[in-house]
Amino acid sequence: MPNSSSLIVGHIAYANCEPFFHYLRESGFDGTIRDGVPAELNRLLASGELDLSPSSSYEYLRNWREYQLLPGMSISSIGPVLSVLLISPRPIESLHDEEIFLTGESASSIHLLQVMLREYYGFNEVLCRVPDQALEALVLQGRPALLIGDRALKVAADVPAEHIYDLGELWYRHTGLPFVFALWIIRREAVKNQRPQVATFQVQLERSLETAFSDLITVASDLDAYRWYGVEKLVNYWQSMSYELGEQQLKGLWLYAELLVKYGFLPEQPQVEFIKSL
């Protein structure tokens, strides 16, 4: 089997990505891994500085002609996701005239919030921006803010708030479908020029994920950086998510794309294209 040492792979530096990567080296991957938040990895992937990455579903839908997808894998929610949270001093229905502060780390989540507010809560316009100051400080000041990833987990645990809305839960409540936050996106050039290496990586990635889910307690116990969250809560967090990309996830992805087109965030309905059998 060809080695995968030539590949440059993005890694979302959040706890939700750990099951994919915890055993990736042990599974044989010897290429380069570059850490970053979703928005940064989207930029690196679009510029060709990464060959493939778990990246925002919005990035795939926006630039689908440049990419293909690894089949069967995603970072999705089927109900609560726990780490994509709108934290507000008032009910969501009463935020029509209130500015909502957004994380600059996200693409999928910030667009998800905007299409849901329009489609399901009757907003004609969503007042929102990425602030200069920390979102955590704004939450303490009683301002509505969208946080994602580990920062959302910390704020939910530490900061009292009147209303905390889980965007995965809201999406599922209104649609009955999973929401796909991230996909395994690969640049078409990598498929063309490094096809054997990509095939090797796909096997290694599947093996790493399978090994992690065979003993999530060990994975959680290995992560000193998440002592603040606790082993049991970390395991529950991973188990609450879906790392698959099946028929229902694809239906949710397609609906998200339709809403992005409807509200002007995309110019056309994208296509979903997987790499052909490797």
C-alpha cells in the first residue's frame, strides 16, 4: 500500500475532531497535519495549502467545483450538538432588532443561524457581526452571541445565561434531519495527482476512528487539555455526535444548501460529489 507521507491534512483544533485523529499516526499516517479553527482550514483548503481536511460544510457548498468528498464520514448532529450555541439574555424570538455577535472561527454555524432565523423565526433581516472583543466578555455583558467548539463548551459550563440555544437541536426540531457541520473535503488536484496516497489515507482514517470509538474512555483520559471538562462528559459529547455521512445526513446537507440559495448566501444549488472508488 502506498504511503501517505506526501499529504497535507487539516485538523480542526476542537474536541469534536479528536476521534478522527487520536490514533491516526498509530494507524500509519506519516504525512503533515496542520491545526486550525474551521475558518482557517477553509482558507488553507481553498488556497491549495491543504490537500484535504475536515472542513465546514459551507466551504464545500460554496466551492464545490474545486472539491470532492471522502464518503461515509462527517461531523454531524442528530439533535443537540452541545458545542454550537447561541447564548442570549432574551428568547430567540425577540432578537429581531438586536445585534447578534458571531464567532469568527466558523462558516457553517454562522450561516446556519442566519438561515434558521429567517426560515423558522420570521426574521426579515439578521443583524450580526464578528466583534473585535471576546465573545465571552459580550456574553457576560448580556449580549447575544454565537460560540462554537471548545469555547462553547466552556461558556455553557461556566457562564450563567438566561437562554442557551443549541443550533443542532433547533435544526433537528424544525427539520427532523441531522445537520452536517463538517465534511471530509479533498481538493480535486489531490485526487488527480495523489490518488494512491488518498486511498491509503482513507483506510488509515477509518481505522483511527474505529479504534477511538472502541474505547472512548481511554481517548478522553489521554487528553490532558480537557481535564476541565471531565472524562465522562467528553465521552458523552462524542457519543452525542454523528461521525457518519449517510442518507439522512445528506438530506440535511441538501436542505441546508437549498436554504443558503433561498436567502442569497449561495448563487446556485451545489452538487455533492464523492471521490470515485479508490
